[in-house]
Amino acid sequence: MARMVLLSSGAWADVALEELAPRAAEWGAQGLELCCWTEHFEIQPALSEADYTQKKLDLLNRNELTAPVLDVRRVGHAVCGPIDGRLQQFLPDYVWGDGDAEGVRQRAAEEMLAAVQAAQKLGVGTLSGFTGATLSALPTFPPYDADAIARALDEFARAWQPILEACREAGIRFAAQVQPGQMAFDLYSAEQVINALEAPAEFGFTLNPAALHWQGVDPVEFVRRFPERIFHVHCQDAAIRLDGRSGLFGPWPAGDARRGWDARAPGHGGVDWESLIRALNDVGYDAALAVDFEDAGMDRDWGGEDACRFIKRLDFTPAPRNAEQAFRPA
């Protein structure tokens, strides 16, 4: 099937796009997933400067790269996520403002609407990002009852429906990144989100198999449950290292030995990549595979190249639909 291999630019946020683009092309990437919290792509200049998007496209074209996806995870998280001082460093100053929670959420929603317009100008078909969450993925006390869950889902839907309507009008899809800390983090929560939003066609998911694997959720089952809503795939792996002392939850940063799991470059963790590719083939997924590099124990340039080449080797073409006919002896 030879799906396009992208490199998500977020791990190289401190590297100018002029430097990153030729590196990515040399590593074997065919495009970049531009992250909108870096100078790689900035939403407001894209709308206010007449030649901003064309300059980005010209730079990519010179390196034989495309940009089919924009990553808006940081500002998307603020639409519904809990607002505290930790989030300030991840948002533009004009979105954070004075830090008042309701104001931050409103400005984040406005920035998401602007991102839809910017994506349209760049010719991008998919926005990938966090949604934030009005429910915690962790067990809580006091626990949620049915009414509290219903209220949270309604609040989530009211916040996101105007953004999804803007996506519909612009012909752009929004792919919610599925992981703890977001409204959809496993199969059941993803079903709740779809029901709360009344299943708009422009809403789907970015599948990150690592974020499911470390929870004990099978990414293949997710693909088979939502075959028409897998809009994008982040290629990231995870290693689980439960040693009798650590757990899967905790505040420990990436790479900390107290964590019971850690992100790994693709092929260096426990994800069953062959089964995942077979499942994507079975459901007809033909969009990009994007390297989302977060391996705290590996040099990012070495890992970026290794990941691009790993995905290209792995992404085998499926057999014809009539496999029995295709393999019948002569």
C-alpha cells in the first residue's frame, strides 16, 4: 500500500524548519506533520501574512516534502482540559492571557477556529490534536456517578461542536489523539465521545498504539472497532517495565526509572506492529503514518531516521481482496 511516512516536527521544535526539512527528507520521510506550537507553523501569522503559507509550501517543495496534517494538540487540550499554571508554558501568550480558566478555554476555542482557517490556506486536510477532558481517566474519589458523566459529556460536546462545524464547512477533518488525559483514551471512552458529538463525519481519531498498549488496550481492537474513524496514525512505541514497585500511573517524567512504562521509538517497545499494519490494511486505511518521536533514551536524530526507515520497511502491501484467488497454484 506504501502509505506516506511523515515526521512529526514537535520533537525538533528548537530546530528551524529550513534545517529540519532536508534532514527529514534524507531520513526517508515524504512529508512533515507540522506542529503549531513551533515556528514550523504559526496559526496567526498564517492568517495575517499574505505569503506565509506559500513560503512554507515552497520550502517543503524544495525538499520534496508535503504537509498533509497539522498538529494542534496543545491548544486543543485547553478547549476542555483542566487549566492550571503547568499549561501556561505550552500555550501562546495571547491564548493564556491572565490565566483565568474560562478565558483560557474561550481563547483556545477561538484559536482552534483560526487553526481551521490556517489549515485551509495551507491545503491541509486533517487537524490532529488533543481535546482536553471534562472527565479524568484515572480512578477518582469521590467517584463519578452516571449523572456526573452525562454532564461532563454534554459540556465536552458543547465546547467542541462549533469547532467541528467549522471543520465541516472548511472540508477539514479533526482527528482526536486518543490517550489518557484526553476525553477519548480507550475503546469505551471513544464510543462515549462519538455518541456525545452525535457522530459528525468530520470527527475521528489519531491512533497512537503506544498510548493504548501501556494501558493494556489492544490497538488492533481499536482499529477494528472504528475502521472509518481512523483519520491519522502516530507511530510511537512503549515499553512496560513493571517491577513490583512501579505502577502505570504517577507524576514521574519521561525516562524516570520510577515509571512503569516509557515511550520508545517504533520497533523498540512492545507494540505488535505487524498485527497493527495488517489491521490497517484490512480496514483500508490509506492515509499517512507519522513518526511521533518521544523516546527519552535515544538521540532524536538517530531515532528519527531509524523510525522513518523502520516504518517504510514495515508498511507492506496487502494481498488482493480475493486472497484465495491470488495464491491459487498455477
